[in-house]
Amino acid sequence: MQRIANLLVVQNNQVLLLKKPRRGWYVAPGGKMEPGESIYEAAIREFKEETNASPIGTHLKGIYTMMIQEEKEIVDEWMLFTFVAKGLSGTPFTETREGVLEWHPVESLAFLPMAEGDRTNLQFAVSQTGMQYGTFHYTQDFQLISETIQTSVEEEGLINEQ
């Protein structure tokens, strides 16, 4: 199973997104974890590699299972760990081999072209408290079949599940 960590920086009510050339979809910078690496280390490393900048105030916002289906059969599965940071140190690249880096208003997460599961988790990351967990089922061309979402919020030492 692949493990992916991505990191969304929110600064001045804008988010730094990577526009991938293949589909023209927007994603949060990130990528595959290396053996022995923590999810936090992977998110920071991938972000720095893809942006040439360092995130400030990084924390985990979501853990997701992504399932790729052909008919009813699961043909691929991976885990996605989504982090958010409240700032940035350094000047990000404008373009890399991974795609074009662009700042967009937070509200644009509602309509920019992206995988629908990414829309769900990135909007949560910038607008909600707590953690989100989910499972997304996609076709092989990344059309969303279904999603199941749960959240939890820690309040004064207690976990409230919704």
C-alpha cells in the first residue's frame, strides 16, 4: 500500500496549490513517503522539495483511504495524510517538474479542477477544527464513486466524535 503525505499552506486567506500538467488538476504539494519516514517528516520533505519553501505551524488534519476500482474490484489502494500549515518561510518556486505553483483564495477550493476527494479534505483542512477521516472510492480515471467521512474534535481533553 502506498502512503502519501500532502501539505496545504494557508497564508493571508490564500492557499498554495500545485497545478499538475497531466490533468490540469490542483493538488496540495506532497508525495510518497520513504521507508522509515514518519508522516510528518514526509509531508515536510515533500513540501520543501516541491516548493523550495518551508511550512510554518504544520499539523495533521486528515487521514484517508483511497480505493481505485475497476467494476467492483479494488485494483489499487493507498493512504493519504493531509497536513495544513499557517504560514510559509522562503519564496516558493513558480514552476517545477511536478507542475505550476500558484496562490489561490481559500474559497477557490470549492471550484478549482481537482479530484473530488481532495476537494473534501482540503476544504475541511482550511475551514474546520479537529481531524477528518475518510474513505474515497474512485474509478481508474479518478471519477468519485463514493466517499465516507468521519470527524473528531478534541475539547478540553475529551474527544467528541461526529
